[in-house]
Amino acid sequence: MPLNYSFRDLANSQTGLVLACAMTVAVIAIVYNLSDEPLTADQPSVANPNGTRAVPTLQFVVAISRHGNRGPLFTYPSSLYQFNDTTVWPYGVGHLTQVIVSDIPTWQQRAAIYLS
């Protein structure tokens, strides 16, 4: 079943999409400019009615990483498991972990069944 769209219909739909995007960007810019007033530490917070708003500095960071089946290529300076610690990563940087090395025969058996 062929689609019967003319060039005019396509142009009008694209114009409407562009206009909607432009309106959205304009509204976001206006809202951002209206709410761009920095809060000082002595102003009360709506989110925390029990006290004043905290000073806007970074207080706590959680860094989560997953290295997968291999050891990490780098670690952050305060990590308990540095990449050059051979008790944690005995095979070295970027090499397979102990769990995967012990599973290699299982993977070889699965591959042999698949390839036969």
C-alpha cells in the first residue's frame, strides 16, 4: 500500500516540528533565566524546612565502577584496590580476573559443543 504524502504535507509537518522545538527551547530558556537567582546560606530552603540552605559545595561523592571480567585499567587514588596490587589483581592491569580464569574450561566446553 503506497503512502500518498505530498511534498507540501511533509514540509508542513517538518515546519510544525521545528516550531514546536523552538517554542520548547524558548520556554526552557525563560524558565531558566527566571530561576537563576543564587541562594545564600542564610535563606530558608523549601526542601529542608528544618534549617537554612546548605552552602553550595560538594560534600559527598560516590564513585561506582564495574570492570567486568578483566582487572581495571586504572583506579582512583584513594581506592582500596589499587591496580598495581598483585594480591587483588594477580594477573595485572586489564587481564582476566581469577573467577573468569577458573571458568575458562567451562567456556571451552560450551564452545566445543556449539562448534561440533
